Amino acid sequence: MLAVSFLLLVTVAGEAAADLYLTESLPPELALSALPVTTPTAHHQSEYNQPGSARSVRSAEEPATTTDNGESSHHGGGYKIVQWEWSYVQTPYTIAMWLLVASFAKILFHFSQRFTTVVPESCILIIIGLVLGGVVLITNKVPLYQLDPGLFFLFLLPTIVGDAGYFMPARLFFDNLGPILMYAVVGTLWNAFCTGFCLYGMKMAGVIDEKVEGGLMEFLLFGALISAVDPVAVLAVFEEVHVNETLFIIVFGESLLNDAVTVVLYKVYISFVAVGPGNVLTADYFKGVASFLIVSIGGTLVGLIFAVILAFTTRFTKKVRSIEPLFVFLLVYLAYLTAELFSLSAILSLTFCGIGCNKYVEANISQKSRTTVKYTMKTLASIAETIIFIFLGISAVDKSKWAWDTGLVSCTLIFIFVFRAMGVVGQTWFLNWFRLVPLDKIDQVVMSYGGLRGAVAFALVVLLDEEHVKGKDYFVATTIVVVFFTVMFQGLTIKPLVGWLKVPRGTKRKPTINEEIHERAFDHVLAAVEDIAGLNGYHHWRDKWEQFDKNYLSKLLMRKSVYRKSELWEAYQKINIRDAISVIDQGGNVLTSARLSLPSMASRTSFPEATNVTNYLRENGSGVCLDLQGIDTVPSAKVEEETETHHVLAGNLYKPRRRYHQAHYSRHFMTVGDQERQDREVFQRNMRSRLESFKSTRHKRHKKDRSQKKRRGSDVKEKDQETNDKPRRNVSWQDKDPVAVPFEPEESKGEHSEPEKEEDMGITFVARKAPETPKERPKSVPAALEGCQSPPVVPPSPTCAERTLPWKSGLGTSPVCVSMEATKIIPIDLQQAWNQSMSSLESLSSPPVLSEPQHPRVSALSRMGGPIRPLSSLMPVTGISAGESSNPVPNPATGEFRFPAGDEEESALSHQQQEMQPLMSSARPPPPPPPPLAHGSARRRNPCVYLRNLVTTPPGNEPYSRGPTQL
Amino acid sequence: MATSHASATVSSHAKAAPYPKLHDSRRLSPLLEWMRHHIEPLESLTALETTIFKDCTYFTRKEILRLHGRYHELAPHLVPLDYTNEPDVKVPLALIVNMPELKENPFRTRIVESFSEDGMGNLSFNDFVDMFSVLSEMAPRELKAIYAFKIYDFNVDNFLCKEDLEKTLNKLTKEELTPEEVTLVCEKSIEESDLDGDNKLSFADFENMISRAPEFLSTFHIRI
């Protein structure tokens, strides 16, 4: 039911979209009458459109526009206030609408979990395409759209293959390269010849109708294009089936690598058909073979050359991180186009470019760029796939293009299936002589059944020249049927089949560090034993290749800083980060479910999402050792409880003053209204909580880090602050420069790797040596921007735990909920996250109120702080701490609290109190989200009262308070 | 034969020789001894001996003869082609380890050591055949796991402790990691698989860890 309604919805949406540009957004009833009026303009305009991606779509639309004999346009004559500029935007609009429809379609049928587990997406997309095509046909009486081969080969296919190639598991691929090549070359040749000959035989035998004109060459040509397994279809179907990796890589690799065979066979037969079979010389056959070698090897070489260029280029993009992804896309795409340019195998080129460059590019580019590349590629590929299948469906409706012959269709269906099965069985029998892990019968069944045909075959058959290939229409129809049958019928049934045959499924298990280690060790062991045996086997060559790669290639193609890092270490870091993220995710769930019953950790015991406890414990224990002083024990519940409270407060209290920032600011600024800063904090906190209430609740709790922080942070941190404060104070004392230059030389040590850290990944776990500071900004940030950023977030010497705490880096990931009674003072590094959310919020809210300058210095500050807004919010931090010891400065906001210059204790007290101040006001229940401008005076009255309360309240009343002295 | 290997466990004995030997020609029955001396040698090994090896390993006679040829190649001056009378020839560790092909291999010494019966790296022909027999695709997974464990167990205490892992890591990374990093990775890997919480990996831990990755041992093959 649900699915049907979705389908209907999609249809309606698609219909609307289709009509929108078909009939230029007139309702279908008016379409026919409107067409003559407007289309000529569109047609006319199209001549002036710039060439590019739009062109190919337009060529698909051309039939529509040319169907009307041009009447003159009604446009023109006088100035119009509002003009209908459809013709101007038509092409991009059309493309955008198509993408939109396709994306909506995906959203819609992913609503139903059960539906999508049964029906593969490709089937649904084809059906949608059929429906859309039908609607277009009915409304227009003219079939308009086809999968245009130009569009397909130049834009849609490379995105999918590029994605597949770039993310191809290289090791798996090369481990199975032999079988893949065998199936791709021998299997495809076998399929092509057998299908072609047998169809011709059927033609001779009279099974296929006489109307299907064509000699042996035509049928061989048809056999060639129909026999190749299609990468798009295989990807679409197999990704949902989750067979084991080996099986998948063999089928998918075959579908990629058979491109060379298909291209060559296709071209050879086309030329043979063109000159006529009688004129084919014997030499031409040899030319064909030579052409195959050139096309395949040339394509591969082009791909590898571009891979080297790409890897080498990314070595030098450190300063221009923002265009790193662009290099990846451009060069990968250029590899494809270059291969097309020389009529080599473009898919091979693209695949090998992706495989070849991946390792080096991933090592060179920043983490952000990696994410960008990944998601952009996936998005593009997904969209391209959607469009391909929808267009396939639409194309099938175009009745004028095809002619039906039952004999041809049924014979083709039978032959491709039978020969595929025979080919697979025969080749597997041969391969199993050499394979260490033989492919068993079930694998063979799945491989035979998984030989899906798809859009490549369709595009190729559409490209046929009707003058030479007389039976083109029949071939088109047959191809459509074959594609539909394989994608829809086999795609639908392969999942139950795989389940029924109990094909070993691929598990999406995350590799452990042990596996990383042992895999490498095993490689070495095997290579050594092969060498002892005097065999030059696979392991021997892989070992040689790895040595070569390590000694020369990596040095050439990777940055120095990167290739010095062992891969094993990289793997370790990745695993660590992943564990941390998963723990945090789990923790987030726990907290949201247990939000209000925070102090009692009963809900923790029910910890639902952790699939197994040992796993959780393991992660909790091992993931903790993110810093160098790893912690061995699993934290006790009480510890976690405490830290949990800690976190809640950390996210909601005022940003604690940071003593260590004072060094960078003149104490001139210290008098800037705390009041105002707090007001803003209150406001922003509320805004933030409002914003966050819309967000998902992930990343809210940081269980692991809590425990980590607890154990480390509570004692070490304070010590660190104590020890490190003093020199800074002295520095800041002298420092009158109001411009914030937040970097310290020692902190810039970590800079080389710093740009790769990111704020928006939620977490930056850094397992590295202590002096390196993960949180600072790259120096390349312009000065004005720097003002907005936090001063170096890293405290003088933050504890390792602190550095790894996610809320420092997470973008507004702090929790929303507040427990009223639990108050605790935490000098937590919220700066970066805070400032990010703050600067983003400030753009929303009113400019900061810099009123009430009660001190001469304040006005100076407000002058300074005016242009650089967020700076002003940071100033008090520096001010307070800078002024703390001998020269306490009147706090303008809380006028009555003046702490006279005195001995150390006094000033320390004053300092503490000032630090308490914001915390106290946050101890109130979070007020309902205030209107954006209401933060001025209303909240200003309170802090003194709260501060006084705090000072008088014995710390024991607050269950989780550490007491101010600990600061 | 194969079943006896499969059932052998590594933890039952201490250091001495906890691992099953695939073949020990000295335990031949007197009748076979007699036959060995009185039947004409076929190529380098007697027909009988190849039969024995064939029964005790996962190899065919032809493969055993090929292995013997290779064994002879390793040390032509030590290993006689006619193997009938001298069962106690051993190829010393240095000979194998200094092979040019193995120059870059970090595990060369360790492999030879762990497959040699005396633990010192002197390979008899039995050991030599064992090495390939373990890695043949016919060998059961348990046997492979035992030998993999043995290779990692540098200090032969039947546990993979931190030192062992550190050694492995240093070999793998060619000392590129700092000591702290090595320690971290070792801790992590122990924590991942240490089920009994004794901070070192017993064979049970190791086997469990390996069985979690089913394709792991299935690739621990070579074909001679």
C-alpha cells in the first residue's frame, strides 16, 4: 500500500516536472495549444546556449522542439515588467528538475524499509521511468526523451565508473585480477561470439522473423553489444545484495574490464558491417586483435598516467586545500575523456586511474577534502545511476524506435542466459585449477545469474547506424527487453536466490588493528616462504611491488610528512577515531534516553545500542587510549556519572573564562563588560539549544571521553593550568597590543598537520605526542577571520584528555539539557566550538551591545571590538585573567564586586568568583528561547546575586561541584 | 594424519616442542627401514620415502621431489642428492636468511626459526617440507593458526605478549614508528583480542581473533 502510494506520489511529481518543461509549465490540457507559441523561441534560443553539459540534454529534447513548425514568437513589443524567460533558463532548469525528480523519487521509496529490501532501487527507477515516459507520451503524443548516448557516455557513465574505480578495494581487486581478466576477456568474447552465431543460426532456421534484416556480421555486432555485463546494473543490484567480497569483486571487476572487449568488438563489427562482410580482408581480423591490445593496454596506461599526475599534483596542494577535491574530479574525468579522445577504453582508463591514485591522493589530501571527494563522488554516482535507470524506463516507451520480434527477443534472452552460465562454469572449472580458494557451485550460480545487462548495451544499440544495420529497430527492442529482464527480473530474484542458496554474505565488519597487523605480517610470511621455495608466485610479486612502491613511488607521489608515517599507524588512528565516534554515538543515545534522570545512572545499565557488551567494553577501554598515556581500566560507573554531569554543564554553562588566553590580549580589554558577554552567551546558548532541538540527537554524549576526561582531566588539567599560567601572566602583562595574534610558536609546531584537522567532523581525536596542539587554526586564515576564531584553543598544556574531548571541536554538539541543581565549574575547552556557533549565531542576531562603557578602557575596547565582533566576547576572558593578580580591575558589569589589589589569595579569590559568575547564571533553568533581540537588559540584573549566592553557598550543597579552588 | 594435526593444541606443552611434527622418518618401522635401504633410489628420494612424505604431508610425490630439489639447491654442498643414508642433514639458518630474495623480508629469520625443530633455525628436510605443508591449501585452519601463532611468539612462552607484538610491529614498520606509537598500537591490539584480560594473547585469544575474520587464514596459502 505504502509503496503504491509512494509510486503515485512520485508519478505525480515526475509528471509535474515533465510537464513543466515539456509544456513550459502550462497544465497538460493547455500543453498542446501552448506548444506552438512558445517552443520556437526555445528552439531559437537553444542555438545560443553555450555548449557543455547542457548540449546533450538538449539533443535529447530536440525532437520535441522540432516537432512544431515554427510560428513566430509572441514575445517582444514594449518593455515588460516581468518577463517569461523560460527559454533562457530552459536547459539548466530541465537538468535541475530531472535531478530533483530523481532525488525525490529516491527519498520517497526509501521511506518504506520493507519495500526497498525486496525491490532493488534500479527496478523502481525503471518503473518510474516507464510511468514518466508513458505520461509524457500521453500528454504529448510524441515520445520525447531517450537515454542519449552522448549524455550517457560523456557524463553519466564516468561519474559511476569514477566512483567505483576510486573506491575500488585495490587489494581485493588485484588479488582476484586473474579471474576478473579471464571472465572479462574470455567470457565476454565467448558470450559475444556464441550469442551472435546462434542468433544467426536461428535466423537461418527461420525462428527469427524475416523482417529482421541482417547477415552474420549484424548478428555478431548485436551479440557483442548485448553480451557485456554492465557495470551500472551490477553495481546497482549487487550493492543491495551484499554477497561476499570476492564474488562481488569478480562480477563487478568483470563488468568494468570487459569494456575494452566490448568497445573493440563493437567498433570492429561496425566497420565490418559498414564495408560489407564480403570486403573484409584477413588482415582486418588481425587488426582487430591488435586494436584490442591497444585499446585495453592504452586505456590502462592513460589511466595510470593520469593517476600519477593526480597523485603528484596533490602533493603540492597543501596551501590550496579548497581546490583539492577539484583536482581529483578533474583529473579523473580527464583520464576518461582522454581515453575517449584516442578511442581507447575509457572505462579501463577511469578504473585504473581511480585505483592507482587512490592510495596516494588519500594520503596527500586533507581529511576534509577526503570527505568532500567521497561524498561528492557518491552523490554524483547516485544521481547518475538514478537518471540512467529512469531514462532507460522512459526510452522504452518510445515505440517509434523499436520493432518487436518475439523470436529474436526470446532467443536472445535464452542465449545470453545459457551462454553466460556455460561460460562461467567452464571458466571457473579452468580457474579452479589455479585458485587457492576455489569458486564453488553456488558462486558460479550467482555469477551466472548476476550477469546483468544495462545501459551500456542500450546506449551502444541506440548508436547503431540504421543505414548499415537494417534491423536496428528490432535490436533496440530486444536490447530494451534484455536490459529490463536482467535488471528487473534477475535483480528482483537474485536476493531471494542468494538467500536460498546461502551464499556467504559479505559482512560489513570493521577491520581491527589486529587484522591490519596480521594481514601485513602474513603477506611477508607468505612472500618469504615463496622465496624460500624459489617460486615467483603472487606473493613474491606483490612483495616486490610493495618494496618498489615504498622505495620509489611513495617517495615521489606522497608528501614527506605523509609517507614517513607508517600505514599501520594510519590504520591505528583511523580505527581509534572510528571507535571513538561509535562510542560517542552510543553514548549519545544513552543520554537522550536518560536525559532527565541524569544523576541516577540507571539508564546506563540498559545501554541498548551496544550490540555486545564485550565490544562495548573493549571500545570503551581501548578507545580511551587516544592519547599517549592510555588508560587501561574501564571507568567505574560513578566516574562516568560524574563526568556525564560534567558534560551537561559544559555544554550549558557560560563559557568558563580561560586564564590562558590572556597572554594574547592586552589587559586593556579586561574591562569590557562581562555582563554583556554573558548576556550574549545566554542568548546564544538559548539560540543554540533551539537550533539543536531541530538537529538529530547524535553526538551529544561523549561517553568515552567523559571517562577519559574524568580520569585525566580532573587532576592533570588543574596542575597544568597552575604551572602554565604564570609565565603567561607575565607576558600578558607587558603585552599591550590589542590585536589578537593567537598563535604561539610552540603551538605552530603542530601546524603542518593542522589544516587536516577539521571542526565539522564532529570529533577530532588526536593521538599524538603532547606538545602538538590539535586545535589551532591554520596560519593561512586571514587576519580578520582570525579575530573571529577562538584564540588558540589549546590551553598552555592541555591534558591529553582535554585535547581529545569532542566538544572542543564539535560544532555545537554540546548537549541541550541542563540539570538545574548540579552545578560545577569546569574549565573546559569549549572555545572553538563555542566561537563557531557564536560567530554563526551572531550573524543571525543583532550586533553585540557594546554599551555602558564604565571605564575609559572600555570605550577603547569597544572601538576595537566594533569591527571584529566576536573578539569582544573574548576580551573579558583575557581581561579578567590578565588583571588578576596585583591589579584587579573593576568589573563594570557587576559594579559592586570589586576586588582590591591585595595578596595572592585575594586576587585568586576574585578570579574564581569572576569565573563562577557565568556559571551561576547558567545554573538557572534554561529560559525559554528568547527572541533574538531580547538579550540586552533583561538578563543583566542577575549575575551579582548569583555570584553572591555562589560565594556563600558551601560547595557541599552542590553534589558535583569541585569547589572553586580547584580552578 | 590430518586429523591428528587438527586435534593438536599448542598449549599442552611448554617450550620444548608443543607443535605437531608432520613427519618423522626416524620413527619408521624396522620393516620400512629395511625397505628403504634395499629398494633402488628413485631420483633423489627413494620411492618409499616419497610415499612416506606423501602420506604424512599434503603433497604429492612430484611436489615432494620438487621440494627436495629446492632443498638441495639451498645448500648444494650440504644436502646430498641421494638422500637415502643421511637423514640428519640440516641447512643452517644463515644460509636461508642470506638469500638475496629474502633480503628485504622482515620475517625471514623468524619464519625459519619457528619452522625448525630445534628452534634455532636449522632446517632439516622434514622441517622444510613441514613449512610448505602447513601453508598448502589442504592444511586445516587450526594447523595454520598454530604456526601463525608460533611465528608471532618470539620469546616462545606460548603467549603473545607485548614484547612479541612490539617486535612484530617493528619488523612490519621497519622501525618507523616511535616507541610510544608502537606501544599504543600494541595496547590497542591486545585490548581488541584479549578475552581473559591477562594483557597478553593466549592461543585461544589468537584463534578467536583469527576466526572472527574468516577470510584470514584462507589466504594463508601458497601453492608450490
